[in-house]
Amino acid sequence: MKSNLIRFISLFTTVFLIIQVNAQNIIVDENLAAKSEPLKVKIGTQGFGKIAKWKFGEYEVVTSKAGWIKTTSKSNLFNTKTESKTTQKFSFILCNQAGDSALVNAAKNIEIKAVQGFELFPSFFVGDNELKLDSRNFTASININSDTTDTWILLMNSEWGSESENTGNAMLTNGTRKFLIFSASSNINGNDKRKIPAQGYELRENNRTFLALQYYGGGMLGMNKNMVWIDNTQEPKMKLILAAAATAIMQLKLDEVAAAE
């Protein structure tokens, strides 16, 4: 009995070490890596009517509110055409160690249109099943210390359909400055051999990366491996805005995983 326990512990330790050795984060821009340090993200409990208690570096969610998921749907007489719309809202306050606060109000909207075959006889259908539209839009407003004269807007929109390509676009802007958002991965140039690589985003302005975030660590047990990199040369207010945007995106991704389960 004792011998079997020792073998099990040895095997578990070996597997754990292999996972740790093979673990890779998203590829971070060299200039950003030189001006930041990787901040491990702690995901606190997500209570009823709340979002997760995100915490990384000097940033922490101190209060939050999550609204109900609202879904409406309709179809024609024979259910050959269906439409559904889903909306969810959440808000939170993210603070830094200096006591500054970022108020974030976010909303996610999903619209799906589909056609499906009509069952004329048992197991005999007329027409094909086809996705006509899959539109997913995420918006968030960010204000620092309740200053409504300088509002930042986070936009992440994508659209798929049989008659249109993916028209995804994403940015963070206040009308004067604009950070474009690009996907990031650990599998650039095929350097990550895992079937599921780490995934994240980069925020760039004029080809310079100011923020990187990882919302999925890839491989086994990848959901709790969030990381954030913030350019330390930015003023505290701008760093807080970037941190708030990163938190909103990570919550969005966390909600997507929960909805898929």
C-alpha cells in the first residue's frame, strides 16, 4: 500500500514538472518586455451578481456588479428561420495602490441568425442548415476618478456569416489616442508544439505595444494562467486605463468559457 502511494506521488510529481517545463506564455513584444514585468493574475471568487475579484500587480477590483443574461428569440412558422439576441452587462471599479480608481461599464451583445431545413417527412429534410450571421460586440467605457471629460471606449467587434467574412475590429480610444488590439499567441513561428497554445491580446499605438494580456495559458489547466504586461514608462493614469481595459477583456473571456460549459 505504501509502495503504491509512493509510486503515485512520484508519477504525479513527474507529470506536474513536465507540465511546468512545457508551459509557455504568449510571445510579448521585445520593447514591452524590456519596459514591464509579467504580472500574475489572481482570479478571486465570482459571487452572485458580481464579476471575479481580479487582482494583479498594484491593481485590484474593489467592487463590481453583473447583470442578468437577457436573451430574446424569434422564428418563422415552420422554424426554418431563427434569430436570437443575447445581452449581458457588468461594471466594476479597479483601484491602484495610489488610491486612483477606474470605473468600467461594459456590455456584451450577441446576435445570431440561422436557417435550417424543413422536415417534410420523418428523416427527410428540404433545405440546408446554414449560419447566416454570428455577430458578437463588446463595448466598455472607462473613466478615471469619475472624470467624465476624458472617457475611454473599448470596442471588440466581430461578425461571421455565410455572406460576409470575419470583419473583426478592436480598439481602445478616447477620440485622441487610439490603441489597436491584436491577437497574441505562444505559437508564433511554430515555437509552441502544444495542440492548444496560449492565447491573449496586445494593445498597440503607432506600432508600439503598450499592453499585453494572456487570458488562456494553453495546454492542460490553461484557464487559470492569466498574465498582464503594462509599459512602466507610462504615467499612472494611463497605466490604470490599460489595466482596466485588460480586466474587462479577461472578464469577457471568463464569461465566454462559463457560457460554453
